[in-house]
Amino acid sequence: MLFKPFSEVTTEDYAAVGLRCGLEVHQQLLTRHKLFCRCPAGCYSDAYDAVILRHMRPTLSELGEYDGTALMEKKTKKNIYYRIRQETVCTYEFDDTPPFFIDDEALDIAIEIAQLCNLQMVGEMHIARKQYLDGSIPTGFQRTAIIGVGGWIPYRDRRIGVRQLSIEEDACREVSDVGHDRVYLTDRLGMPLIEVVTEPEMRTPQEIAEVCQIIRSLCRSTGRVRTGYGAGREDVNVSVRGGTRIEIKGVPQITRIPLLVHNEARRQCSLLHIREMLRQRGVTADTFQAVSFDVARAVSRADYQPIREALAAGQRVMCVVLKGFAGILNEQTQEQTTFAKEFSDRVRVIACLTRLPNIVHSDTASDLLTVRDWKDVRKRTGAGDADGMVLVWGSEDDTRTACNEIILRALEATKGVPSDTRQALKDGTNGFERVLPGAERMYPDTDLPPMAITHERIERIRRQLPERVWDRQVRYRAMRVPGDAVEPLSFSSRAALFERIVTELDVDPVFAAVIVVQRFKAWRRDGFPVDRLRDDDVFEVFREYSQGRLTREAVREVLRCLLADLQGTEPDDRALATLLGKRSRAPLTDSELDLAGLEYLRNLDGRRFHTVDQKVRFTVGELMRTHWGRIEGIRAAAWLGDKLKFPQHGVRGNAASTAVDASHEVGA
């Protein structure tokens, strides 16, 4: 398939290449403590009291095998620095103290979400260790346990299978990764999170984003998960027909998923096309040839700045000759990305040559190295016109590692799509992060015994399950809640407040939803401390409205003033009562409205207006400003329309609608 631009690709196009996608959704749980110790959870800070240096080494699995990812990490020879703070870390995280039993609060939340996903609960929970040698976990492994298997969630007219839900401890926050030095903060380390794994049943980039949003909404609807940037992260699994499963790691925003999936599908199709091109040239895994050379003397006259700087620093400049690869390195794999980046990424990650550019190849434009320079390199290496050449520079050890990785990646090109874990980049493309881990990374934990998940515990949690988010959305639509408020309200922490306002006070659901979702969102965007506004205070304001002591406009005004009072202060029980005492005025009676309105109309007799519309807008505006909070905008417009004899429908309907528009402008 010749890939079209992302905006033009259809469902049929993705079906033609056999696109399949699955999800691994990670969600932090809102608990007081970490998962296997009693340190506080959620206490983020860039401050630290000490730094610990560690070097990671792979260990054998139960079957005496090494995990490929662990072996790859060993090649990087990284120095791992941990910035630790006394308040948020203890000796458990560094494997100097045995773990506590799993946090009960976290386990209950995991069981709750598992049941909401219709999973079958395991009868006995077994803690396993999962190797992580990238340094993100100081012990070199993460403790994890499966809670439920074989569930589903609804999506459009079908069900998406949920393979399993696990509970596990979170990793460190990365600060920097330059050369052979990687730095982490340990404040996030050990925080409880769940991993929801779906079956690979999504067929388009849009489908996988929508399913991810359902899972995210379901988790948030419990009110027992953390929110904010980084609290939820997604791993997206992508494959095409003839390709393999590729995991795009740590996507922090759902909106970024579609383009990432599209580019990965395009990349896999391109790699399969490159394999066919090589086969047509007679280059297969069996006939593949590559060799490396020191070419420092051959490029000594080159004007290319990175190479000149490397030579001046006494570094090595090596060339890898790839037999039969001429022109291949410039094949496009993703948007604005060529096959050469597959080599550059490996060199950056594994050889730790992080300063870019870290390679240059013979398919690049002549403004990097001249024709004369490449001629000198070909003479030194004996490369033919059909061969590709890749130059790399750095220290002796790093360039040797880089050459080996370039040769390995070229060999993989003869086989198709290698099994990688890819990094999600902001431009919608992805880059190599590490080889895809296998089953060898898992082995039983020897510090914690199996734990029964009793029927009584499951039933206790089941009886308290919140309404499933998709059922809640159906009910809200039946209540005529505005379409753009249905989804955010369904998982909002204010959903219970909305239910109380509507059921106990008999308030119009549309009005309640507009305030609780849309107005609160606007106020948060304006910098008001919406999260500190207490549900009970909001409920009391709506009670005043339901009893006729506040108009709709006054409800907005009182809440906004209450938020303004909260800035820089703690919530105060007296604040709302004082504010209501100042603001709470009964709506104008019909006679009061007649008196005030007719007075305005009489005062207009001496004023000149160019059009009737101007007269209407001015009158409604002045009436509402003077009696703010005591008259609904729509009521003022209707009264004016009646006095000026505007028909609600008909020839002069524009004037009546002008009155209504004016009331909306003032009431906003």
C-alpha cells in the first residue's frame, strides 16, 4: 500500500494492510501509601537529599534464560543516578528491606475497576517480578500481580475484550539521559497503579483512541484514581499483515494516539517493502554481508563540522559498508522520516552517542560530505556503487558498539519488522527505545506469599460499585444533558453532586450540567481554584435557586464570587452564608418588573436610536445590569417583546430574537 497523508486514509485502507491494535492502559491509584511500603504516595518534588549510583546487570529467568531487553540494556553501560528524598523513599525501594504486604486500599480499588471491566477475578493473587534494567526501578525489577482476566467493555455495536488487569508499582521519573549517564527522581517510585490490557481488536487509529477514552473514563468515574499529566499513560500495540507486534511506550495523551498508530502502520509497511527490495537485489539473511573500517584518514579533509570536531577531539571515525544497500537508507518510513533513522536511533540508545547527528550515510545530500569525500571513503573501504555506507564517530568503545548495532539493524531489515518497544515522539512519529521484552523477564517473587482474594471481599466491593460509565452516559442523554457535557460529566468527581442537585432539588438537568461541567471548566481555565470548592457549598447555592431566592444568573454570580473568595484562603463555613446574605435577593415580581421596565422605556423617549434593534439591546442590557441577579435574561427579553408588541414568530420576529440575544450577551 502506498500510504496517503493521515487525513486522507480511510478505514478500507487500514483494512487492506491488516492493521490490528491493542492497548495497555496504566492508571495511578489514589491511595495514601505506596504499594509495598508505607511511604506517602503522590508527594512530588524536584528537591532531593542524596544521590545514589547504581549499575544494572541482567539475571537469569527461572528457566535459565536471559531476557533480550536486559541484554540490550547491559550493552549501554549506563551509570544510573537516583535522587532520593527522605519523605518519599525508604530502604524497600532499594531492595535493602523486604516488602510489606500489598496495600489494602490499592487492592480494593484494583478489584473495583476489574469488576467494572467485567473481568473474572482470580482466586489467588501471585506476586511476580518483572525485570527492568533501564534503571527506572532501582531493584532492577517491578513487582506486579494479575487481579482479573477475560473481561470486556462495550464499544459502538460490539465488545472489546479485556485480556487482564494487573496491579503493580510505578517507576521513577526520568530527569535526564545523556551519554552514559541517566538520572532519575524517586518520588513516584512504588506508587500503586493498574494496567488494563485489551485484546488487539481495534482496526483503525481512531478506534484505539476511542476505546482508550472509554477505559480512562471508567477509571476516573470511580473517583479513586489520580488525575493530571502523567497519572495515566498508555502503551499502544500495533501490527500490520506480515509485520509484528510493536509497542509504542508511554503515550501521555489520548489525542496523540491516532497519528502515532498511523505512522507505525506506515513504518511497518515500509519495512516490509524494504525487505522485498533487498530480496530483489539478492540480499537475504543468508547472503547478507557487512564490514566496518576505520576511515579517520579518509575523511581528514572533510568540511562536515561534526566529523571535524570528532577528529579534533581524537575520536574514532568508522564506516560500516552494507553490501547491496545503496539507496535503501533514504526510503521513507514515517512522515519526514527515512530508514536511516532506524540506525541513528540504535546508535543513540545502545551506543549512547546521544549528540545528534550521530551518523551520516552515503544516500544523504552532498552538502554534508562532498563527492570527493565519499570517493575517498569508497577507496578506503572497497565499497561498490551498489553498497550503502554509514559513518559514525565517537570514543573507541562507543563506535565499536555503534558499528555492531548498525550491522545488526541492517541484518534485521532482510527479515522484515524487528520486535521493538518504540518511544512516542511529539511530532506523531516514534523512535527506537529498546527491543521488545519476552517472557524471560518474569519470574515469581520470593519475598511475598500468594494471597487469596476471597469471595467475601469481591462481593463487598461489588455491592458498592458505581454505575458503569457507559450506562451513565445513556441516562444523561435521556435527561437531555448537552452533548459536549455528557462524557466529562459521566466521569467527573462532581457527578454525585449533579445527581443530588437534580434529584433532591428538582433542578433542570441541563442547567445543572452547564454549571457543573462547562462553567466549572471555564473558571478553572481562568485560574480559579475550582477543585477547592466544596460540593456542599455548591449544593446550597442550588438550593437557594430551587426555592426561588436566586435566579440562574445569580447562581453563576454567587459561585464565581465564592471562588474568588477562596483564592489564597482555606474554605470557610461562614463564607457562603455571608455571600448569600449579600447576594440572595428574590426575583422581581411582575409588578416590580413593570415598574422598572416602564421607567426605562419612558427615559428612552428623549434618546435617538438608529434602529429598533439598538433600542432593544440597550433596554434589556440596562434592565439586567440594574437588577442583576433578580431577573432572568429570557424573562426581561420576553417582557420587552410584549410591551413593544414584538410577535414571537412572524414578520417582526427578528426584533424579538434581538431582545433574546441581548439578554444572553448580558447574562454571559
